Amino acid sequence: MKAGTSTRQQRVEGLIKEIVSQALARGDTHHPLLTSLITISAVEVSPDLRHAKVYFSPLGGRGDIKELATALNDEARYFSAVLGRQMHTKYTPRLRFVYDDAFDEASRMDDLIRRANSKPIGVDEEE
């Protein structure tokens, strides 16, 4: 359990992640950019369950992240409507889509470690 996150928040986060992922996989959106494969990596819901930050990452290459974020945020009302029909909560959270750069950061760290491990130990470069 994340620090400061209630069990109810976690259940709502999981439900939002599942419903939005399914809507994207079905191609239900009205925006042409959202036909590509997009992964919903995480969701953070506010304690009052009225706002949710949805983290996404495109599969198979970066593409134009700003355009993709704009397209997802343009369709946020559509996703909220889908959530409202499938979730049984007092409020339907207002969604905001944010690019998840964790995969980029992990790749960068992996590259740094690989480069550090490829240098011979104890050998001076000037010799």
C-alpha cells in the first residue's frame, strides 16, 4: 500500500486503470491519434476521489508525446463518461493524462550501468 493512500483509493485506481485500458484497446475513442497502442501504467486518485492522474506510455516507440497527451486529455470527458457508466461511486473522477517517463528513466539508468560495467577495472585510459 502506498503511503497515505487508502484501500478505497487503491481500488478506485485499479478500476480506472482497467476501464480506461479496455476503452483504449477497443478503440472506442473519437480521436485518430488514439488508435496506436497506449499503456496505462498507473493511476493516482485524490483522497476525495474527485480527481485522477492517469499515467500513460506509448508502446513501440515514443512518437510525439505532447500530441498524444493532448489527444488523451481532449478525450478525458469521454473516458469519464465511460467510467461513470461502469463505476458505482458517488463522484466520477475528473481525469488528467500525464506521460509516464519511468520507462525512459529506467532505460537511461540501464545504459549508464552497462557503460560503467564495460570499462576495465584498474586500467588507466592514458596507458
